Amino acid sequence: DYVLFLGRFVEGKGVRQAIDVARQAGVRLRLAAQANDYYETAIAPLVDGDRVVYAGEVSGAEKVALLGGARALLYPVQAAESFGLVLVEAMMCGTPVAAIDTGAVHEVVEDGVTGTIVGTLAELPAGLHRAMALDRQVVHDTAAARFGVNRMVDAYLAVYRAIAEARGR
């Protein structure tokens, strides 16, 4: 019954925007991160314990349960990031992602398959609803095929083989 924001409480991660988007979309939002000064001054006053709930800092099994229980991961990051591990973590749990097209989002999330990618913050509430409608098994299977351990090990082995062959010439 919730969507999730999981990340650091800093301006560029878009936590305030996540709250606005969740309210516009009419969905409950859980926030998970370590409290800090930014949280205390800018975010805590917006947490009502009902529609916007602070879950605290999570890791391990608690993080997996929170990700896996979410209808979607809300990712309104404002600053371009080079990867976004939380995107993969969510998708591996079968949780689709609703994100703004910034940084590496387009390289990690497959629009319409593992989540939705929108161009602007104004489009994110509708994108969130589309993400929540995606097949969670497909989200997981696609993420596992692209980012799972076997896939990553095979890719590393291919790189090592290519290096070894190049040096052997």
C-alpha cells in the first residue's frame, strides 16, 4: 500500500519532490534513509505518519523487505548520477521504478518493462501509476538477466579473457 523513496536525504536526491509526487498521485509514501540536518529541517515537517511515513535507515533484510513490499520505487533524482544502485536493488525485488530521465536512468531502467521513465517532474505522477501496473515478475526476471550475479560474472570473465588474449598476441 505504499511507494518508496530510498536514498540519502540531500537536496539533489529529490526527496521533497517525491513527497509532492506521491501526494499528487494519491499514494502513500515511505521514506527510508538516515536522518540528518536536511531531514530535520526540510523533510520531517512534511512527514505526517499516515500518507508520508519515515521508515528510518534500513539495510540488509529490512531493506529487501521494504523494497519488495513497495508498489514502486519513486526516483525523482534532480542531479545526474552515473549509475543508481537503488534502481537495480528495487528491480531485483520485483519492484518497478518511476524515474525522471536523468543521468544513467535510461541505461538501467527499461521504460515500460522494469519501470517508467519520464522527462519532467510534472509527468512523474502519471509515470508512477504506469510503473505500479507493470508485471513484477517481469521486472525481477529482466533485472536478474541484466544485473544478476551470473550475468555479471560472465561479463567480467569475458573482459579478463579479452585482456589475456590481447596480451598473448
